Amino acid sequence: MFAINPLLAFIVLITWLVLAFLYRYSSLASLTCALLCPIFYMIGSGLFWNGETPITGIIILMSILIIHRHKKILIVL
């Protein structure tokens, strides 16, 4: 994420830290951040950075792959 946008990576990192501290589940924090990352990118586009459609697609694809890969964790949570 730092290679795409360092500010976005920082926002996602802070979100992960808050969720991990509150709920004590690293996997829950990670999956929530995977869901929120594309939303954060789209909200920040135009406000804090210039959003580009191909990068938005890549971030959404990465989030889908992360969530798909961790289906078993979602069932347990």
C-alpha cells in the first residue's frame, strides 16, 4: 500500500491498530481494513490525492483476493 499511496497506507495502518487494540483480533482488523481500503481510497480521491481509475481497480481487486483467501476466518468470526 505504501507504494500506491503512503497517506492511504498510514490511514489503513491507524485503522488496523485501533481495531486490533479494541477487539484483540488481528484477523478481524486485517479483514476490516481490506474492506475499508477501497472506500478510504475513493473518499480520499480528489480531497487528499488524485484518484486514478486503474489504481482504484487494483485496490478493489487486492481487497477481493484477501477476503476470498481468508473465507475460513470469516466463518469462524
